[in-house]
Amino acid sequence: MYDIKNLTKLKKMDGLAPDVMKAFWAFDKAATAKGAIPVKYKELIAVAVALSTQCPYCIRIHNDNARKAGATDAEIVEAAMVAASLRAGASVTHATHALSD
């Protein structure tokens, strides 16, 4: 199912739902633009989120973008470990629901 070539179909989607897709692209661009948080940090956040949501397209795109913004292997791995920590933490805290009072 995952094939990076599928992203070429985004242009078709732009034509099929132009108003919504235009709004999406504007939002995406604004969300990752330089602001109070530098672009490199935003892309590292995006890598961590992509790993958590397990979207292979997002992992690839944001990993590439993070590296273009100057992210190192160590920073990518630390972002991944933050994502892993939160996923594990969610399991630990949700385990409290399984305990009897």
C-alpha cells in the first residue's frame, strides 16, 4: 500500500477538491514555517509525531525536511525516543484503568 509515488496523486486531489486542498496546503505551510519555534525544531516535532502516527509518508517527508533544516542523526534519534517514551507512557498510565479500586 505504501509507495512514495502515490504522493504524485496529490495534484489530482488538488483538482478534485481545490478549496479544501488549498486551505490544507496553506495550513501545512504556516504550521511548519519559522516562528517562535525554529523550523528545525518544528520538523523534529513532526518526525516524532509521524513516528507516533506511523505514517510512512510523513516520516520520510519530515525526516528529509528536518535534515535540510540542519537536524543530525542524534537529534532525529532523540526525537524518536521522545515519541517512544510518550507511547510507552500512554500504555503505563492507561494501565491504571485496568486496576481494581
